[in-house]
Amino acid sequence: MKSTDKIFGATAKLSLAALALSLSLFSCGGKNSQEPVEAIQIEKKNASHKWFALNKDGYAQVDAPQKAPAALKKPWTEALRVSCMGQSTEKSPLDISQGGAPRIYALTNRLGIIVMSQDAIKVFKDPQFFDERTADKLVFMNGSPIYSVYRNSYFNEKISAKQPFRPFLIQFTADSGVYFPILTYENLSLPQNSEVNDFCWDGKEWFCSIKNYTQTETNFSYLKFRPETALLSISPEKNLIAIQKSSEDEFRAVRRPKDFSAAPARVKNLLKGLPADFDFYAECKDAGGATARQFIHSKINDPNSIARAIVQISGTWIAALFEDGTLYLNGALYANKILNKSKNLALRLPKMPEDYKYTDFGISGATLFAAWEQTDFYETGRAGFLQVDLKPILYKDAE
């Protein structure tokens, strides 16, 4: 858990770094030819963005995050919020996207999945898997979005027994709008008093942390598995999982952020303009990929006390978004020309009040969607997303 001192400290550092970056971010032209890139401000006068707030039915447009209908603050595991967003590599059109640009999946806790494209937005609700459970950790397997559901026993004491089995991993099929469990607690031979509170999939092997609780104590155990058949073909009734015991040390080693020097070259190139003494943590997601890779640029080695960035890595572009709305971008957006002669660009999303932050994002075609929420320590109040048409901003001089 983060303390308020740590949060405010990280925010202050990020504001200073963002200011420095907007004035001194460098693009790589040649080895000795570097040009400062000034941050592009996205303000109301651009008429290029819209605010949306989440509600029990999906979402509604609002003038600004702070003007959205008031929402009762709840622990983040129980709140209506975008828990994570993922970039798809699929280009097949939905009824919401006739242009066929890659989709964005916004996993929305207590609601469902919101599929976003440059042409439209569509909500796929499912109370069966969302009403009583926390939905988190979106990954992709063979192009299909998969996420986990669990119950936080500290805040959520009861859960109905409507299902003949307890789901762990759920697959969502956008073309049909159907959710179905592909892995259950029964598949993993886990008892009723356990919850998989965290997992990591490296593209080959799955690592799970399991919280086991009774009325008197709580302890943790760990396991890893590699399916003996395609995970998407496993049914809840059949156990085709080769399970091995793991350890806390092994799980921590898998989940521990690596030093930023080990980050992919594209990530390091995108953020090279940040001050050398600026502490930040980068969560890097590959489009259509496995669990995000984590890197830390700090001597503190504590992701909770420093600035945080989400990095989305697509085939033709890469972008990083910090919580204050500072966005760095390089490459060519889908079906568009290369930006700024392949040099880095800096953008500043609209500023929000002090107790609001940007949490995740995705880009479909030339349209950016960024999740936002109102936070107070571990609780979340209002939440929603910002939609920005980047074409008139980034390609205004294009022929």
C-alpha cells in the first residue's frame, strides 16, 4: 500500500520532470545532432477530446472529470474503474469499427469490457463474472483477451454460489460478446478458502500467488503450471494442467521489476530525454501480449514511491503515459505516416485536479483513449476515460 506522503512526493517529482522534459526532450537525428522537442498541449481549444465517466450502465459524456456525477469512494478492488487496458493486434472489423483498426480492450471492474476503436465504443456487460468479483490483469493469448477474477476477502466477505465452479481466468470474445471461463480453481485443485491474488504469464509458463485464509489466519502459497494442451481448449470439467509447487522467492523473482538498463531498446529510446536523476517505474505492455514487463529507473527500488508510466508497444509505434498526462510517442500510428521523421514527440493531456490521475491508455488508429480516476489513498471515487482524436493534432500539416 502506498502512503499519502509517497504519492504526493512522486506527483511533485513527476511535475518537475514533465516540465523539464517539455523543455529539453531530445530527438535522435544523428549522433551529434539533437533538437529539443516542445510538448504539444492538448487543451479544450483543440476541440479534439471528449471526457466520459463510468456508470452502472456503461459510460456517459461529461464536461470534465470533476464534473462527473459523484461516486461513493470504495477500495480500488471494489470500485467501478478501468483496471487495465490492452492493445489488440487484430484488425478484423467489429460492428463498432468498420475501419478495422486494432481494438483496445478496457477491462472495467464491476461492469465488463469496453471495446474501443477509432470509430466507436461499445460496452459488453456481464454481471455473472463482474458483479461480485474483482476483474484485473488483462493479457492476450492467440489474439484473445484473457483476464482474472478474484475476491478480496478483506473488503468482500460474501460471494454467491451461483456457479457450479469458481472461475480464475476468463476469456472474452469480442465478435460474439461472450465471456466464458477457461481455467477454474478446480482445474488448479485449490480449496474454497483460497484466492489467486496475483499471477504472471511470461508467454510460456504461468506463476500464481495464492492467498489462503481462515477465521484466525492468512497465509500464502505459490504454484506454477504449463498447460499440457492449448489453454483456450481446456474446459472447467477437465483437468489438463501439470501443476508444480513454487516458492515466494521464485514468484518474487518473476514479478520483481528489472533495472531500466534491461528495458527494450525502443523503450529506452522513447524515454531517453528524461533527466538522469528522475526516478520512475515503467510497466511495458506488448500489443496482444503476455503479462507486462516491469522496469525501474531509481536507486530507491520502490515502484510505490516514484512516478509511474504505462508503456504500450505496438508494431509501428510506441508510447508512454505518466499519471499526470505527460505522453511520449514515437513511430507511425496505424494507417498513418511516420511522425516527426521518427523522432520522439511529447504531448500533454488535459490537466486534471490534484486528486485525479491517468492510469492506462491505448491508441486505435489515430484515436487515443486514456483511463482516469479520482483517488484517495487506496480508494477510488469517480472514474472514466478520455478520448482524443490525434489526427488534427499530430497530422495537421499532412497532405
